[in-house]
Amino acid sequence: MKPQLIIFGVLVAGYIVYNLFLQIPDERTNTVINILFASIIFAYIAFMAFSLLKKMKK
């Protein structure tokens, strides 16, 4: 479970760094990138929850 939390921390840190320092000047493209990044983070949360439930079942 620890490697999954490290990957999650890296994803969240990358999202924060992008929004603070690396934004694209075009607002529409920036919004699309933010939505995709957030979708990846939420999908990873779902994956972590699924794997935790799978481990608890055993």
C-alpha cells in the first residue's frame, strides 16, 4: 500500500505544481489539462480503494 500512496502524493504534488507554476496562457487548454489531471487523480483514488477492498476480502 505504501508505493501506491507515494504515487498518489506525486500525482497531487504534480497537480499543485502545474497550477502554481506551469499554467498554459490559453484558458481553454488549461481547463482541459486541469480536468484531465483531476480525472487521473480520482481514477487512481478509485484504484487504491478497489485494491484495498480486494486485500480485505482475502
